[in-house]
Amino acid sequence: MKHQVTMTAAAWMAALGLLAASYDVTAVSVALVHLKHVWDLTVRQTANLTAAPLVGSVAGSLIAGLFADRFGRRLLLMIDFAAFVVAAGMAALAAGYTSLLLWRTVMGIGIGADFAVVFPYLLESLQPRKRGATMAFVLLINDVGQVLAYGAGSYLVGQGADGFRWVLAVGAALGAAVLVGRRAIPESEPWRKEGIRTFSGIGRQILRLQELKTAGSSAVLWFLHQVTGQGLTLFLPVIISLLWSETASQSGTTSILVKLLSLGAGVLTVYVIDAWGRRPLQLAGFLGRGLALLPLGLSVLLGFRMPFWAAGTLLAVALAFGAMGPDKTTVITTTERFATPIRSTGQGESEMVGRLGGVFGVLLFGFFGGGPGLGDTILVFAGVALLGALLTGLTLPETAPNRIVADSQAVGID
């Protein structure tokens, strides 16, 4: 079977948007290793700065999803990224903790809004049999943005007391380029034909029992992934710094090496997601992440200092399994499970709950994992990932068009 990535204008728009957003959300993780000394930040303040975009995205996702179903995808895709660019630029100019916290929260509103709209828009522009590989490729660019953040951050943060500003300014520049490119995108044709033009009509459809069940299932799985995904990714340089006493620049460089395996796993997903299906990948991803984090958490908890290669390998494997499975599939399956008239609203609802999981994971690590509680926090992440595997097996239907057809033919269903 061929596995084709169809990079339409919509797909490039989505991919580059994710690149800018994931860069800016992740870049602060390197900057914080530096900022906590320059600005004398407390543990609570560093946790708040890391969680701020996730908190903002909770509000942005639900509001934008509903408005995109009411007024169309294109308008929201322009407004949300304009908010992101302005906020990212202002964050780079922040005079202190309070202003940086404010602008990173506003930036998160734009990111949450974009996520709720961009994947419904992308799905509606692709042929069903090609959308899995294409959407997985677009989500792979999210990992590229994280690696870029670690790389640029590890270099720029060392360029004097204001090096962190250059780290954040790169994200604003990337976002501005994406915003200019979005002016050329057309409105979603399926939305033009099937969209509901009233809030009351959207509300009646989304509140049907089956739609509520779909939203609840997708939201819980997204929540569980975000707990571990955001907690590990945004604090990866901090984890490395704690384990091996590395500087901000060194921890950023080491994070790149650990994260590179995730890129390989993401590439694998692009090639197999339509043939294997979403469900098996998500199940394996949650399970692999949990099993990799268990021995790492136990070693830290028991005071056993693992060799660099062993701990680094476990971190890389945990990130890779997440990148192979739930990092892609929680987004794709949610988009695929809702009908066009309520697709963005359903995506926004599920994302909102998922982002709360990210906030929980970040605050859990920020308050407890930054010191003696590192081992306990990693073990919590392991348990959450294993719970995600269990619930995936119990609640997630297969949504890949290729697999649905193949399974139907295997049991003689016309």
C-alpha cells in the first residue's frame, strides 16, 4: 500500500503554524534555566511561566472552535495567529516576570484557538485515504519546532543577559511569516456546504448523547497524553539539568539528542498510520511511554544515579513512543470522529480538556519535580501513560478510512 503525504497549501499552512507555535511554547524551557537565575525566579514562578500558554489555550480552544463552526474556518485562522504573533513579540520585550506571564498567556489563547480550527480545516481539504499520513506529517513538524527551540535556545540563551529575548523573538518572526502566508488560503468547501449558521443549531447537535460520548472519550485520552507530553517536553532541559548538573546551554544541546529519536518515531508514524490504524499506534505509544518511565522514576526515587546513556535512553524512548502514538493520534482521531457542522466545536471541547492535562503535568513537575520530588513525578507520568493505554483499548474506535474498509471486508460487511 502506498502511504502518500499530500502537501496542499492547507497542509503547509498548518505545518508551518505548528512549527512557530511549538517553537515558542518550548523555547521558554531553555530560557528558564537561565532566567531563574537572572530574574531570581521561584519554583512557582517558573512553573507558571511554563504553564501560561497551556492555560491560555484552554480558553482559546473552546471559543475558537465554536466560532469557526459558526463563521467559518478562514476568519478564525487569521485572527488567532495574529494574536499569537503580537503576544510572542511582546513576550520577547517583557520587562519582568509579570509581563512575560501575561503575554505568554495571550500567546496560548492564539495557539489553543489555532489547534481547534486548523485540523478540522486540514481534514476538510484532504482526500480521506490520504489524510492520515498528511496529518501525521503536519504533527511531526510540531516535533521539529521543539528541536529547533532546543537548538536555537541553547545557542541564543548564552548571548548575554538578553539572550533569552532573542530566543523568544525567533518564534514571533516565524509566526509573522506564517500569518502573511495565510492570507491566500480559501474557505473550507465542506463548511460552506454543510456548516450550521447559528449558535443554537450547533449547540443542539453537539449536545446529542452520542456526540457528548465522543467528546468525553476524546477529551480524556487527550488529557492523559498532555499530562505526560507537556510535562516531559517543556521540562526536558530542566530534567537533564537536574540529573546531570548541566548548564542552560548544555541541557538544551542534550535535549536535542534525546528528542531526535522522537523525530524518527514521528516519521515512522507517517508511513504506517493509514495501514496500521490510529488505535494500535495510540495503544503502543501510551504503553511504551509508561514502561520506559517506570525504571527511570524508580531509580531517581531510590537514589540510584543511572549512567547518562541509560537514563538518556529511557527519556528518549518515552518521548519517541509518545511521538509515535498519542501525540499524533489524539488529535487526528478527535478530528475524524466529528461531523463537519460541529467538527471545530468538538475539537475545541476535547482540546480544552486536553490542555488542562498539560497544565496539570506542567504544574505537577514545576511544583514537585524540580527538586526532591523528581522521582515521584516521573512515576506519576508513568502511571498516567499506562492508564492512557488501558482506556485506549477500552474506548477508542478505529477511525482510519483504510482500516475501516479492510476490517469490514474481513468480516463480510458490504
